[in-house]
Amino acid sequence: MRVHVVSDVHGNTEALARAGDGADALVCLGDLVLFLDYADHSRGIFPDLFGRENATRIVELRTARRYEEARAFGASLWEGLDRNAAIEEAVRRQYAEMFAAFPTPTYATYGNVDIPGLWKEYAGAGTKVLDGERVEIGGLVFGFVGGGLKSPMRTPYEISDEEYAAKIEAVGEVDVLCTHIPPEVPELVYDTVARRFERGSTALLDAIRRTRPRYALFGHVHQPLVRRMRIGVTECVNVGHFAGSGTPWALEW
């Protein structure tokens, strides 16, 4: 069996359409939506609405961790507009393209910038959406937990530590544990370009130590200090920033 795994697609529909080539299945760990590209400020929902100059400004504020200023600046741009309606319309356009690009079969879970309520409208028969659930693929049991934890970024699908831990617990013992965010290990959660620690999960780290899956696969941190490390018997792998690389990570057995 060969499974390709992607995460942090962020609008890279062209590469996504090829991501399943040569594989028996595709696993997607979320973040399909491109709201704002920190490398190219002309791409994403935000610059489409407000232009590249404003996008550059908000990236500068967030990178400097001046989150309150960034929120105030963003609020001034949104004044007089129906924020929810504008974002939903743009997200729907992106989802229509990306879900159409998924090969069959695809097993997917949500990222922190996704809108779970919309997925059921776009996921076709060949795409199985899982969150706090398990599925067997080629004789191995895969567990899926989507979303992120609450952070200053206030992205759409952030949940409490308690809710996240409950989903980890519901998955139980699996061969391959698939999540959007990494376990709470400094080397895995630090982004070397954004120069900040992202939110990782201590509940996920505890589950890896306790249930000892063969693999723990995740994304979320686009430029991690360490992409791969072993925790006990478990190989922990950041499968990469697919929006930038266009290359899936491959698991064979």
C-alpha cells in the first residue's frame, strides 16, 4: 500500500489534483483555505478584498506579534462590509475547486483555518471526512483529529484544549494518528520563518506516549525547526507545507 499525505494546501488546487498520482489513497490534514499568503501578499481572500498593500501591513503587524493592532487595523478595513458573507462566498469558491480536485479515495480532516460546516456540501462520494474518528486503510487503522487550539490568531476552527483532548481520547489506539496540529514539543511547534511557537497539543503528546502509534502525522507549522523526530516508538512527521512544495509525503507498507 502507498498513501500520500498532504497538509496546509492553502489554495494550491493545481498541485492537489496531482497529489494522489501513484498512490492507493490520499490523506489530507486540512487548511484548504487561503486567506492570506505570508510569502506572497497578493494571494488570498484578504488581498483580493483589500489589496496587497493592506495585506502586507497586516502581515507585518502579526509577524511582530502586535495582534491587537492587527485586529484593529483589520476591523477598520471591514467597517461597513458584511465580513461573514464576504468570507463565506470566497471560501465556497475555493472549496468548490479543491474538493473537485481530490482523488478517490481521499480521507480528510479539518485545519484551523477551515470552516467545517461547509465541508459536507462539497465532499463527494470519494471523500471521507473524519474528526475524532477512525478508519481502516490497507489493514492499518488511521485516526483523525482536526482543527487547532485557541490562539491569538483567532482562526475559524480553534477549539478548547478540553474539546481537543476528548477527540484524541475518542480515537484511541491506532496505527497512524493523523492531526492538523503537532504534539506540544518545542522543536515541532516552532516556525523558523514566522519566528514564533505555534500551538501544539499536550493531549496529543500524552496519547502518543501512551498508545504508541507507528506514526503521528501532522502539518500546521509551515517551516518547523524539526520536521521529523521519534517519540518512543512513534515516528512523528510534519508532512510539509503543501501550498509551497506541491509534493505529498508518502507512507508505504
